[in-house]
Amino acid sequence: MRTPMTEALIRHFRDLRDGVHGRAAAREDKERLFATAVELLDPVARRVLAEFDADLLLGTGEVVASGLTRSKEGGLNAMWSLTWPEQRAAQVQPIAVVAHYGAGFHHPHLRGNTVGDWPLNVFDPADADAQIDTLRVIAAGDAHNLVFQESYRLMPALTHPTPTRP
């Protein structure tokens, strides 16, 4: 039985083999698919970052979405960021989920601010929902790397006493 992660890899490898993304071969058509993928991913990315806000940041964070933007190199990007007071004070990057389709790329990818690329194969709401674990891993990787770069003091879950924690 394939997992959503291995299914994403197989789709990615097929696209490379066949020279398409989804069923699109032309850049313009792939960009339309990317724009749709960003819309479909929006509620999933927001949900993942809200989980991290609740668990790690004790509700002190804010999710900010960029929407679809064009890079100066001609690619397309969308970013969902989770910012919070300690992160801003330390002047480090936020936890992020980034969808990007570079100008010279064959197809789009997902990444974080501190973690690398993962294939982005989202064509319908079920595909977007299937990415929840991937988005959680990306956000967790960013959270880990930010603490490694700065300090555990970035995380309110470790620095603010709560009634449920000794």
C-alpha cells in the first residue's frame, strides 16, 4: 500500500520521465496548475501552522500568507509563515511552508525556510489533504533548525509555565 509520501515521489518521477506536470507540458499550463495548488494548499498549510502555534507557541503566533507572487527571476511563490514575539525579537526566520515554482524548474516544490525541497503534486482537494504530513514535517524541520540556530528560548512551550506542565 502506497503512502501519500511515496505516491508523491512516484508522481514526481513520472512527471520527470514524461516531461509533464499533471498533464501539462507548457510552462503557462503548469503555472495555472501551480496557482490552483496554492489555493488548495492554503487551508492545509494554515491548519498545520495553527497546530504548531497551539503546541509550541501556546497561541502567541500569527499565521501570515503571502498569496501567489512572482519572483524577480520569473518564478512563482507562495508562503505561509508562523511568526511570534520571541522569533521576531531574535530576528530569525519564521516557521514556514513555501510553495515555489522556479523559473527554470520542470515543476513546483514545497520547502520551509530552513529545509529543502519536496515535490508539489497537488491537483485536487484530496491531493492537498494528503500533504498534511509533509507540511508537518517541513514545519517541524523549520522549528528544530530555528532552535538549533538560536535557542530553545524561542519556544514558549519551554519557557512559559502552563497548568498542564510541571
